[in-house]
Amino acid sequence: MLVQDVPRSKKLFLGGDFNGHIEGDSGDYESAHGGFGFGVRNSGGVAVIDFAAAYNLLVVNSLFKK
């Protein structure tokens, strides 16, 4: 199943160890990044957050301080 095939009336949860650092600063990703994180954003983090922003998703572990 593709992400775009999930009806908007349903909830979609994606989980896994994506090995990406999304950094603490949301930058241009306010819609997908909650403002918390650590480390320096790496290429894996850019891919994760780009994916989340493209599909109107949220990186939920960026919503709270670790």
C-alpha cells in the first residue's frame, strides 16, 4: 500500500529506526517538525522530514524534549 492510497479519514502511523537526525531547529519544516530534537540534521534526517512534509505527516518524537 502506498501512503497516498490511505484515505484522509484514516490515521497512518509509520514506525521504525530511520537512523536520521532531524536536529532541534525546525527550520523550514514547521508543519512536520515539532521543534525538539538533538544533533545536527544529516542526510537521513532530511529524507525523513522531507517525506513527512510532502505527505502532511508529523515527526512525533520532535514534539517533546528527550
